Amino acid sequence: MEVKSLYIIKRASGVCLYHHDFGEPIFDPHLLSSFIVAMTSFFDEAALAGESKARAFEGVGYTLMVEPGEWTMGVLSVSHETAKLREKLRRIIKRFEEQFHVLKWVDMDLAVYSRFEPAVIDEFLRDQVHPDSVIRVKRDWEYFTRNPDVVALLNLIPKACTVQDAAKFLELPVEVVMEIVVEALWDRAVTVQSLPKPDAIYQATSFEDVSGSGQLSEETARALAELDGETPLSIVAERVKTSDIRRFLEEIELLAKSHKVERVPTGQALVVLYTYSLQDFLLRLARVVGYELARWVFFTAREQLLRERPWLGFVELEEDVDVEVRSSLVGAIVRGSISPSALRESLQSLLQGVALMTRGLIGRSPVKEIALGTKGAVEGHLPSMAIEVEWQKLYL
Amino acid sequence: MALPSVLPLLPALALPLVVGPLAAAGVLPLMVLYGMSGVTASVPGWLALRSCTARGLIRDDAVHLMGLLISFGLVAMAVADFSHASVAFCEAPYLATYSAEVVHGTGVILWLIGVLAYCRSVASVLPPARSVFLSLTVVALFVSLSASTLLALVLSHLPLLHQVGHGFYTVTAALLTVWVMGVVLLFRNGLIGRPLLLVFPGMLALLASALLSWPGSQYTDVLSVSTGMLSYILVGAGVLLLQGLVSDAHKSFG
């Protein structure tokens, strides 16, 4: 598992208010909290910075990600730092500060551990369990859990099976089994392995030659060059003509674990989703009104949004209706200068603006047909992400 | 973005309404009428051709292709009408007339290909349009073939070649009319429907011209040529308006 431990520390006193080990315990929480507060104070003094800035401390095989809140500081021990994990850390700190704001002024026993447990499960464990995730039951699981639901489940299922297979065998809804598996994961009685989704977008982070390693097929080794951070895995698999998509996904998972590839940040995935949607919409429009008018629609819609969202000026149309995002904008997204929610809202506004201009050009009913056609195309290309776009707002 | 004004069109539309009756009354020779018809086809034809080719001749763009082929068609029809006008000076007037008809038919075929290509492009993007165009095509083919057969039976004294030629003209004009009607209905609430609203009566006038060409009497020939002139002006104006929209869009953002 990527995340090893979570610590939430009160900045004023350096006391560890909450901690949880997702795997084997590594650090003493009080020792760690003192160390982190001391180090961050030292760097603040040295850099003469007014506010404490986020840092990461790297060890062998682990990284301590530090994120300051208003009156707390979050520390996440991970195997490898990613923007997604940093976003999760920010969110969990915010939730903690909202739920236990009293602790800012007084030290009280508020049953923090039991009351904050659901929030930590929601943030760090729930997204690891999917219907096609493989559950691997630990050998001595009985010593890890006393939860009756978990015990009942683990007594009945084989040592390794998917969540969906377990639900089918036990004749339970998949959602119920997923919930129990999450609790089992929390108790450290099982591990889960999730294959990347076929429409997930990955980018290569290492350019070593992996073809001779013996662990990977030739197609997967060639696929590294195609992982450009814009192409879904299903399309990459088609390009390298892989015969077994499941094996391809398992090998990508292997490469991700060894940090040779990584899943793109949420913001970057959103850009891929919306540029694909916009391009498909404009292409369909161009077949009806021609390329010149389709370009006019895009530029007019974008012009109307530039005052409030100047960075939309970096979303351009190349030849005909090829939507292109400038590298400076991509860089800002990767650095986290633009939040995924702001990105989503702005790109959705651009798409809606284009749909509105199109309505003036060809009428309401044809726009609905074009929007539905684009939705179908996006669902085929990026099935799990298509739901992020508010399609109904394009034609209602 | 606003459509260019169609007011300059009005004097041109009056032309066939004036010269037609003059030719029917025998005041204006038929040869002169054909010549004027050639002019009314060539002027919008050349203007539309110039507008369509302003940003390149060959482009993968259905709207551009339709405009281009309609422009070429107008030019072909102008050549046909000029040829008709010079029939009196030919040694074999029957053959000269036949050649002019073939060139005219080529112009109509170019219109057919252009409009068909655009309709196919629209149908590829709007699924309901597919069934609409298919139904309209079936109805148009049935009605026009039936009408042509009936006319051929009633006017059985006409040469077979004459009957086949005019039958072809009638069927293609009917198809053009229903396809353009379909497109106008689809985009009736949008800006792009307005130039096409000029093209539709132009195609109706073409259909009327095709039907009036059957009997072969001087009076019906005059009416056929006059309605043909009306068709050239309206279709040419529609294409020019559409190209005007496209040019304005190009000038705004390049």
C-alpha cells in the first residue's frame, strides 16, 4: 500500500492529536511529531518565511509528506509522494480541524480516534476497493480483527478472490461486500490489489530500458513510450497490439509499484477529458456548419470567459478544430496552482459556452443530438470519467 | 454575427418576372431570353466561386464542398444557356440543343452531388436526420418517377431521348428540393437555416422549370427559362449569404 501512516499534530504544542498506521507501525507518534515540528520551525526560521510551507522529508523507501493546516499539521508517511496523496492530506487536515475545532484552544478527551476513524477510512481506504479489486486474505487474519462482519466474510471466501466474485458467492450486494472489505482493510486483515482501469491515464516517469527485465512482455515495454499522460491505457494497448488486456493492466500496475509509471493527477485527467469532449463536439459541429464557423463558435465562447478565467487563453485551437492545451497551463495544473475543482468549473463553462453559441447557429434540437453524440463518444473513450461532465447543461 | 442584407437581390428577382412575359408575348426573342438566363447564372456563379475558393480550393469541409459544387453548377448552367442562345446560328440546331441540355444536366448533377454530400455529413452527426432524409428521398423518387412516367405517356409524341432527358431533370430537381427542405427544417431555429431558406425556393423554381420543360411549346419553354433564371438567382444568393457568414467568421478569429 502506498500510504503507511497518518499523523495529525497540533502546531502550537507539537502534540500528536491523532495517528493511524495502515501497515506495520514504523515511527513512535510522539517522537515523530516533535521531530516534524522542530524541523519545520527550523526551516521557517532559516528561510525567514512568515507562514510554514509544505515540505517532504525523504528517507530510504519512504517519504514524510508534511502539510500545514490552520492550527494543525498533517504528516503522511508514504512510499512515494504524489499530488493525489497531497490533496488527500490537505482534505483530511481540513476535516479534522472542522470536526475537532475545540482542540485548538483546550486539551480535552473527545474520543478523537473512534470519531475520526470514518473520515480516515473515507479518505484513504474507500477508493482502493472496487468491484474488480482482488482481496488477498492474510494468513493470520484472526489476530487482526474481531469485527463480526469481517470475520464472517473472511471465513467464507477463498484466500484470493475479487470483490465481485465474493459478492456473487455470498449472494450479497457488491456495495455491502465492498464496505466489509474496507473494514477488513482498516483492521489490516486483508490486502487489496486493484488493476488500473482501462481508461485510466498514466505517464512514464522513468525512461530506463525495461525490455530486458524478463518480468514484462514486449508490448508493455513498448507501451512505455506511448504513456504520454494524455492517452488512456485501452488506446495504448491497441497501439502496441496487445493480445491480453488483463495481463497488460497487471504489468502496468507492476510498473506503477516500481515507480516507472504513475497515474496522472486529477487535474491533468480532467484536462484530457474536457479537451477530448470539446474536440469531438467541435468536429461534429464542423460537419454541419463547416470548420470556419466551428472555430468562430469556440473562439467567441472562449472570449466571453477570458475576463474571469484568463488562463483559458492557453486552451487553443490548432489546425481545423484540434484542441490544444499549452504546456504552461499543463505545468500549472501539475504543480497544483489551479485546483481540480476550479479547472472542472472553468472547462465545463467553456463547453457550455460552445454549446450555447452552437444553439444560436443551428437551433436547440440539433445541439442536443450533437451533445448526446459527443457523450457517447466520450463514454466509449473514457468510460469511468465521462460522468464528470455535466452533459445535460449543454442542451437544457 | 449578422447575415448580410438581401436587399440588393430584389432588382435581380424582378428580372425573370419582366423578361418572361415579354418573351411569351413575342416581344423578346427566345434566343435573347436564353442569353439573359446565362447571365443570371454566371454572375452569382462566378461570385460564389470566388467566395468559396478564397481560402483554398480543396478542403475537407462539407459546407465548402456544397458551395463549391453549386458554384460550378451555376457556371455550367450559364454555359448551357449561352449555347442555347446561339442555337439559331448553328447548322444542326437539334444537336446543338441536345449538347446544351447535356451541359445543363451536368450543372444539375454537380448541385446534386454537393447537396447530397452535405446531407450525408449532417446525417452522420444527427441520427434523426438520417431517417428524415431517407423518407424524403423515397417519397421524392416515387412521386417524381410517377410524374415523369405520366408525362411521358401523355406526351408520347415527344422523342424518347427528350423524354429520358426531361425525366432525369425532373427526378434530380425533386431530390434537390426535398433534401434542401429537410436541411431547412432541421436548422429552422438557427442562423445557418436562413441562407438555406433562400436556396429552398430556388430548388422549387428548378423543379417548376423541369416540369415546364416537358411540353416543348414556345410558351412553356419561356416559362421554364424564366423559372430557371429565378432558381439561379435564389440559389446563388443563398450560397453567397452562407459564404458571407463563413468569411465573417474567418475574419473575426482567423
